[in-house]
Amino acid sequence: MTVHGSGFPQGRIEVICGPMFSGKSEELIRRLRRAIIARQRVQVIKPTVDTRYSESEVVSHSDVRLTATCAPTARDMYAKVHSRTEVVGIDEAQFFDEDLVAVCDGLANRGIRVIVAGLDMDYRGRPFAPMPRLLGIAEIVTKIQAVCMVCGAPASFSQRLSATGDRVELGSSERYEARCRRHFEPEEERQLELLRSRAEALRVPSQVHDAS
Ligand SMILES: [Zn+2]
């Protein structure tokens, strides 16, 4: 039940997604700072896997930072949310497991405003679990774009520039850059997949061929 005028925010899920260098963490930090100014009890959580800059802070590429709690799994994150917390910010959400969807749902049902930032696609251009399902259940979705490093157009893809390791490899400006659809070059495996699906789409159905 929503109590209007109590100052307690209505529970909901907000997702901020987009490619690398699109300013997702910045937007997350901006919303969280506003909540802090409004004297709401805010908690920031991120997966333990992100040790890029700091164990205990959410840091944007332009070096704005907020103190964060690290959690190895989504269930563990749920346990770390205090009973009086009103706003939960989650950064690098793509590195949490699929339980994140149920956890965010549970938190929102408790009346908590959950703001989730993460990559919607991996470097192959594929939806990055658990983000797709989270986008489906969120009240508010903000998909932001970066700038294509080839042509300067708005960019929605994260281009990997080196071919080492798996998709858990974290970004820095040396390894990834933002690209538009035209300049995004998915890796070989994905290119073969695209060729196969195109061939399938172009294939003439056998009945039509027989009838001619
Ligand atoms: Zn481009």
C-alpha cells in the first residue's frame, strides 16, 4: 500500500542501461545524490567482481564517487539491505546472477526505490543476463547512448578491442570503445551467427520453388 505524503518513496524499479562510456554510473550517482539531499536513507551496492578502481565505492569514468557495499551474489545483496533503507542503488548489475530479478522485485515490493545501472549488451552485442529480464519488470527504463569512436554518432554497442579472456573482463578505455551499429564489429562467432540467420531469411521455401 502506498502512503502518500509520508515522505517514504513508493517502491519501484528503475533501470539505467547502455554501452560502456555512456555515463550509466554518472546517472546512477546523480539520482542517488538527489535522494541523499532529500534526506532519504540510501544504500549503494555492487557486485564483488568489480575491483577496477575501488572495493568500496561506485566510481564513474569522470571520477565521481559514492561509498558502496560489495556483494558476491544477488541473494547476499538482499541480506545486506537494511530494514530502514529507502533507496537502493546497484551498479554493474550485469555481473549479478539471475536472482537479481527476484531480489529487485522483492525490494520494490517492500516499498524500496531500486535504481539499477548496468550494461544491456555484452561485447558480442548480446543481451547481458540478468539485464533483459530486469528491463521487462522495471517501471522506468533509461537507455542511454555513448559516442561512436569511429564516426561520432550516438553509440549503443561496446566494442572489445582485444581478444583475451571472457566477457567478465572489465572495461577501461584501452580495451573497449563505444560504437554505433554501423561500426560495431561483433566477433567471429557472432558474425557467423548473423550470416546463418540472414541465409535462413533469404532461403526460398521449398513449396514455392516446386510450384514454379
Ligand atoms: Zn559509428
